[in-house]
Amino acid sequence: MSLTHKFENNNEAFLPFARPNISDEAIKEVVDCLKSGWITTGPRVQKFEEALKDYLKAPFALAISSATAGLYVALKAIDLEPGDEVITTSMTFAATLNVIVLAGGKPVLVDVSLDNYNMDVAAVESAITSRTKAIMPVHFAGLPVDLDPLYDLARKHGLYIIEDAAHAIGAHYKGKIIGSFGDIQVFSFHPNKNMTTGEGGAITVRDEILNQKIERQRFHGMDRMAWNRFTKSGSQHYEIVEPAHKFNMMDIQAALGIHQLQALDSFIAERERIVKKYYTLLKDFDYLILPTMPTYSFKHAWHLLAPRINPEATKLSRDDVAQRLKEQNIGTGLHYRAPHLYPFYMETFGFKKGQFPNAETIGDSVLSLPLFPGLKDEEFERVILALKSVFSNKE
Ligand SMILES: Cc1ncc(COP(=O)(O)O)c(C=O)c1O
């Protein structure tokens, strides 16, 4: 399905908030893969994992079918027991919480910064109990969480950190690329992310045992990968060490990923260029509150530019603004409603409205603007003009 729709009453194409950028070389590699006789996990996944290890400066990088699957297997690999608690953020995609529940754990949430939507690291220590097993920060929009104090806390209390880096491939914290240090990182290659494999993700770790457990959890609990079994050098035999799901990435996906990874730095540079233009042009635009950045050193991956609607400047709700932009053929994203307010989480874990006020404020007012490499200057102008007309006409 194309992401570019035509509206009946308007000749201008609908501008989505995200659009994958896929080169002819990548398409050729996918076709070559399809013709090669080997389309599931195999040599291209191996090559992609090697390239990820290089790029992320990680001793181990494992491709997986999605970041959701990656977070789940990471939790299984740290031996999460039923009832164990995982501390995470109240401003994230539902998958971050869902996987904790699916792996048998209990999500414990902390509020976030209203400035940049990242977990309030200072609030984490008081959320730790005797049942806490791990902390799962989210590098929201590609901005690294302040990891030094978080890892200090984790080491002090004997906890793992599983970084939900779904937004953050290519981001750096204090000069180090996310994925090159720390316990476990999970990246997403969903089509709206900074690079894509259609669906897909990757996990980086530094510990060999964790790597082995994740590998098994990725594929049936087998002690060796299936693709070896069908090659001349492989063996037909394998052992099942534990039951597990099937979350492997296909070579067809890795064919895309190899080329997307090569282009990633240029993609991020282009995202950054577009973000700078937004910040410059919207500097005095009172209707939107743009995220502000922390003082520690970082490189933002700019997966999203997600300002908030300023309730002091307009009576329009976020949904009104999204609807009116849509009428002008401008797509936006909603990242995210505060997940603790979904019925399942309120009913199962007793979360209440008002419990995480910053996350709720963000959840009610946030709106992601179009941002992707390949966004043309005239498309960008259309977004700015549409924003100006939405607010000037409807106060
Ligand atoms: C913060 C966060 N975590 C996890 C995921 C899950 O990623 P995937 O779609 O690859 O499963 C997403 C996807 O958007 C996300 O935004």
C-alpha cells in the first residue's frame, strides 16, 4: 500500500508524517535475494548483523523480526520471573509496556520531562522495590536518556537496563553511539523509523551468555540457527534448550537493511537539517511548544519532531489541529497517548488519571510533524503554511 493518498477534493498529494527512503540499489538487492534461492534467515542476515556490529561498535548484534519481539526476548533473556517489576516510562508506545506484561512482569512507571519527554531519571530510585529486575528507558524521538546516573543506579541495585532504542539508531550519548555500551539495546526498523527493513529490529549486547540466550529466544529455543541445517556444512540436528517463539528476520528484509544502514548517517543528517528549519521558522510561533534539549552531550537521531500544542495560545485541541492539517493534506503522527490510561493498564495495574501528569499533558497535546529524508522543500513549505493557516483561522 502506498503511503501517498489522493484526496478527492484536492489535487495536492497527501503528505504523510513519515515516508521510507529506499534506493534502487536496495531494491536490486531485494530482487537478487528473491532470485537467489535463499529468502529467509541466511547469508544476508549474517552480513547485516556484521554491518550492525561495525556501525554500533557492539560485540554482538542480532537481527530480529521487530523491536517488540526484541524487547520481549531481552526480558526473557534476563530471566524475568512472574511478578518481577520493570521500571519504565509513562510516555512511550504501548509495546514497551505490553512486552513486560507478556513476559510475565509488572510495569512500574515513572513520569517524564515536559521539556523532552524522556524518563525522569531522578524519579527512578524511589520506584525500585525488592521485586525490581530491570529498568527500561526509552530514548524518545532519538534523544538519549541521561544514561550515566541510570546505570549508576542499576549497578547499585543489581538491575539490568534494557534500552528501548526503537527511535534511536544513530544516536550518541556523551560521544558514544547507543548500542556500543550498557547492557541491552533494542532498535526498530519499522518503516517510519530512521532506517527500515519493512518490519524488523536488532538487539545489541556485550555479554556472551545474554547473547546466546537472546539467540535461542529468537528462534524456537534451538541451540543453533536453522539456516545452517540446510547448507552443505550444516547439521540436520539441533537441540531445544527451552521453548521459545519464532522472531527471526528474513534475508529479504536484511537485503533492505544492508543498504539502509549504509545510508543512515546521511538520513540522520537530513533529518537534522529539516529539524533546524522547523526550529528556526517556528521559534516565535506561540501555538506550538518545541521540545528543549538537555545540557549533557548527545547526538539526537531525530526520529520524530513532536511539539505540543500550547493551550495558553489556542483553544484548539491536538485532535482539532491534526484534523485541520489533514484537511490541508498534511499528515501528522500521535506519539503517544500516555499508555497507563489505556483500559487494560488502568484495570489490571490500577493506574489512575493524574498519576503521571507530565506524560498525560504530553499525551493530550503532542503532535508529530512531517520529518523524513526526502521531504522536499516545497512539502516543508506546505507544512509551515498549513500550520499558520490552521491557527490563524481557528482560535
Ligand atoms: C518506543 C517504541 N518501542 C517499541 C516499538 C516497537 O517497535 P516495532 O514496531 O519494531 O515492534 C516502537 C514502535 O514504534 C516504539 O516507538
